[in-house]
Amino acid sequence: MRSKQVVAATSASQSWAASSDRDTNQNSINISGRAGGLVVPPHRSIAMFSRKFLLVSSFLLVAGTVSCLHAQAGDPAVIQQKLYTQFKLTTITADRSDIVTAGDVVAIQKPGLIMYAVASPMPPSNSYKNGRIVQGWGGFGKDMLITMAAPGGATATDYPHRPFAPEERCWVTGIQVQKDGILFQLYSDPYDGIRYYANLKIPFPNKKEVPPVDTAMQLVAEVLTVAPQDQGGQQAAATDQTPGGQQASVSGTYIQPSQNAQVTFSPDSLSFIMTVPAGRAPGLYQVNGDTLTITFSATGQSVTFRILPDRLVESSGIVWRRIGGAPAPAPEAATVSAPPPPAPAPMADIPPPPPPTDTPPPTIAIGQTMDQVTAAFGAPLKVARLGAKVVFYYKDMKVTFTNGKVTDVE
């Protein structure tokens, strides 16, 4: 568009110069005619000077127009500096687990912002469009990249997501003015022990042209504004406080499916054993409030967790879920208990049972059957069969039966 304006201005100046040149030459001829048909050289010099003057003036006019057009367009470096002045950036740790230097807290003005846990290898992509923050195809493509970069076969959906509503607050960790918009890098306070982060792009109205500084700043103000300074950090204190101020506890076994890992805690010895595909790693742990710190014996490396009723959340956002029942309850404050009841009186001795009454000794008589003798004296030690006679041998007695009945006792 600018080149067409320059060409049109140049063509107009050239046409005007040519027309003026012809008028000047015509005036020179008329003057020459009145002088008797002689062409006076000074008249031709005046025409030449007029033509050059007009050409130079046209060039200066065109150059001024181009300079004005450039002055109206925005300068990315100026916009970048203006944003740095308005938004003080927050510095975070390399693993994104915590804040090193706090900057300005910003309030989100539009709905639709989605953040992922900082354990995600990449932040999700958001874009401001038609008064809302959306993910669109850019967000879908970023989810594919997250899935490709995630360890252990995890996908983008395996990392905790959190939508942010208007007036919720977060931090700004980076700003980049691009040729078609402004990219903000956002970072949240902990929610249930998890911090979140995301990218938010605010496109320019005309993607082929950087707007003036004031226009760019007004566009940003539609989406993000700096919150009052006295509110900074209040959200973190509200979301990361242990209910009731009690000391949390940890015991039992927790698993992390995407890493195929588990860790078992032994409260009696304040020790743990973590099992991963590569082997087992023991160590010691300590609890401070709702914060758990484990230290591996072999390497001395420590990892911190937030203790929740049914899970542990690493500072990076990775969640370990408890298995095998409810966790041990938090210890309660000591209370004065009632004295124990008095011991019961000892019971009286139970007398022994009376001795059994005397029973007559067994007897045997002629004519008794074998069953009667066996019932009275028991089974014999030996039996002898001699035709119709049968002899039972006892320790001190021999009984003879004839035809099944007692006929003799010795």
C-alpha cells in the first residue's frame, strides 16, 4: 500500500514538473517572439532551474509521507519495553517447582484460560479471540507435542489441568512481542499442592502489521491487568494452608502408575523404600506440617511432597495415590483422661468336684454270652478257637465259651 502511494506521488510530481516545464518553455518562446525571434539563453536557464526545483520538492514530499507512515506503525522493541515497565516479571526455579523472585500478580480478565501442572514437559497454548481465551487448533497441536515429550508413555491428559476464571490471579514469568502478537508465560500459586503454568498469546488485530504502542497496551489490558500490590501472595497463603494447622502424617504405600513406581513408608523408623523398574531405593523421611521430605540413602538427593488425605503431590505436580486403606490419622492434641476404674476383686477359688461314688467290680457268671463278658471286662488279650469252644485270655483270667456261652472260668 505504501509503495503504491509513493509511485502515485512520484508520478504526480513528474507530471506536474513536465507540465510546468512545458509552460516555462512556452513562456520562453513567447518572450523570444516579442524580442524579434531570438531565444534568450537566460530564459532557458530559468526553465531548467524550475524543473529541477520541482523534482527536488517532489522527492522531499514523498520522503516525508513515507516517514509519517513509518511513524504511525508500532515498534516491537518499544512495545516490549513498555510491557516490561508495566509487568514486573517473576523468576521461578529451573524445575518450575517454586518462585525465586516474585514479580507482579496479574488478574485474569477473560474466561477460558487453561493451565497444566508444571510436571508437564510443555505448557499448554491459549489464545485471545473474540473476547474469550481459547485453545483451538494451536492447543491441540501443543497437546500432541506434550504427549510426544512426556516420559513413560504418559499423555497430555495425564497431567492435572485447571481452568482459571476471570479475576483469578497468577504470575507472569515471560513476555515476548512477536510479529503477529504478544506471548505471555503465566505461572500459578499452588492449588492442592500443585502449581500450574501456560502460554497465552494476544494476537494483533492485523497480523501483518504491528500496532502502535497505545493500541497494543489497550489490547493487553482487555486480558491481563496488574493486581493491587497488597493482594500479591494472599492466594498462595489461602490455597496452601494445612486445614486446622495439624501436623500431617504419612504411612502405607503410594503408587505412581505412569512411572511404574511405588513407595512404602514405615512410621516407626521414619524410613521408606521406593520401588522402580530399575530397582529399590531406601531412605529416610521427615514431616513438617503438611510437607513431606524424603532423602535417598545412596545419593543424598531429597524430594518434597504435599501430604493430602489420599495422595502425595510432588513439588513438580506429579501425584502419588495411596493404596490399601485410609492413611493414619493426624495426631490429636493431648487431653486429660479420666482415671482408670478400680481393678475387680479377685474371684473365690472354685472347689474341686466331689470324688466319684464307688462302683462294684465287674463280675462274670456261667451262661453269660461273649458280648456280656466283653462289655464287663473289655476285649481279651488273646482268643483261642477249639471247635465248639472259644477261650478268651485276660491278664489274670481265662474264660471258656461253649456254643457261645461261658462254661468255665479259671
